[in-house]
Amino acid sequence: MKRFYLQHLLELVLTAVFLLTSCHSAYEITKVEGGRVPIDSTWDVKPDAEAVALLVPYKAKIDSVMYSVVGTAEFSMDRSRPESLLSNLVADVLRESAAEVLSKPADMGLVNIGGIRNSLTKGLVRTENIYEILPFENSLCVLTVKGSVLKQLFENIAAKGGEGVSGVQLKISKNGKLLQGTIGGKLVADEGVYTIATIDYLADGNDGMIALPQADKRECPKDATVRSLFMKYVEAQTAAGKKVTSRMEGRITIED
């Protein structure tokens, strides 16, 4: 009986091997092509009725939040290098928000232009506008650095042709070299200690800000996303009867 089972087991194994080796397809991949499919109004021509019906109650809830008016912009603001109204404003908000950690504003505020994804248009500011401007979950990080590191950071910013800054003034060359940098109107002391309010993405050294991981201290308060901080600023302006505003101050200038 044992021999009988072994014989049949061997037959099964041989059959499986035969099937596996004989199932090789006569077809071979000769070319692979890829492309982009635009997700735009084209797909709204014939929407799936069942899917639309399923989403209706959820859409109503989202719309009630996203379309709510939270403030008013005094004028339109865009983001660009070396300095712009919107990047100045976001950097100011970060710098002031550091009071949550330091009990006072940081010496410097810093945001990358790439982290600001849309402009702010004059008139009513809705929640959806703030999500469009700051769509990422970047959070506030307050760093404490030596003056020597701060000088390196200035050089990083100069190499990018400018970023959103607050509390500092930089003069850079057309080819991205730092010519002069001051903080609080004073030159940087190598052994001085300075605080920087920025986002976690930059604090990790991303987007060319390679000086920041050298910080002596790093504090990132919980749930302090840049978007939520910007929202609080807009709501505070509204509560005070003021409009959202900004100003150009020559924070970063390009010298001939």
C-alpha cells in the first residue's frame, strides 16, 4: 500500500512539472509605452450616476466646509523668487507662530516657494483657497542654530535665487551667491544663537536647505500644520475687522 501511494505521488509530481514547463506562452513583450491621463472636465461629460449618488451626502458636507468664507484679501498675492507678497506672508505667519514654542516670535521665518502651490486672489478668502495654497501636511518646526549654520542657510537660500523669508535681509548675486545677510538688521555672529521657524520638510534638509539638519535644537509642536496656522491668521484678521495683507520690503534683492 505504501509503495502504491509513493508511485502515485511521483506521478503527480511529474505531471505538475510537465504542465509548468509546457505552459510557456508563445507571446513576448516587445514594447512598453506610458503616458499621462488628464483628470479634467472630460470625465464629467458622462459621470457614473451610481457613483454620483453615493457621493452626494459626503460632497454636501465637504462643500459646507470648503466653501465657507474665513476672511478677505486686500489684494491679490502671488509667490515667486526672489521675494513675493504671498511668500513673505507665509514666512511671517511661521515666524509669529513660533511663539507657541518660544513665547515670542522666532528670529527668522522660512518657507520654500515650492511649498506654496497657488496664489491668493483679491476678495473673499474661502477655506478651499487656503487648501489650494498650502495643500501639504507640512508642520511648523522651530530650530535653534549657531550663527555659522545661519550663514550657511543664507547661502542655501541664495543658491535657490530666493525663498520666502521673514526677519532677515539678503543681498544675492544673479548667479546665486550670497553677498550680504543680516538678521534683525544686524550681521550674523558666528557664535551667536538664533531661532528659525520653518517647516519640517525644510528642517530635514530638503529642497537645498542642507544647513538646517545641523540645528542644535528642534521643536515641532503637534498638529501645527502650516495650513492650520495660516487659517488661524486669516480668522484672527477677520475677528479684528482687518483684511489679509502683505508687503514687499526688499527682504531678498538681486544685485548686479
